[in-house]
Amino acid sequence: MGAPWYEPLPASDRTFLVFEDQHTHMHLGGITLFEPGPLGLPEGGVEIERIRAHIASRLQSRSGRSGSSRVSRAAASRCS
């Protein structure tokens, strides 16, 4: 197992943590809705296998680039 990796918080997020207390809630939430387009299924889902295949093919085509093969293999394994 690899070493843990941490990304520093941006200044805006640190500010939220500084000012948040039991009476001032500074957390945020959001939602994004997407139209399924041609990948939509009649019963209401999406063709996830086609999406995964497309992503995997894009990652494989990029794997010849310097430094990207490690990332491509890891990302492709998450798609399956």
C-alpha cells in the first residue's frame, strides 16, 4: 500500500473552518443534474458499460505519453 497523500486546503476552505462553530455552520453542498443524451436507457438509467469502455479507451490512448501510464492504469482499473 502506498504512502498516504494529502492535499493542502485552499485558503477559502481554511477560512470556513476558522469561522465555523456550533452556531455558524459554514459547510456547503451541491448537486449537478445531467441529461443522459444518447446513452439513456428507456427504463431510466444510462449505459454505464459504454461510458466505462469510452473512458478506458481514452486512458489507453494516453498511456504512451510520458508519466501518464501509471495514472492511466490506476484509473482504468477503477472503471471496471
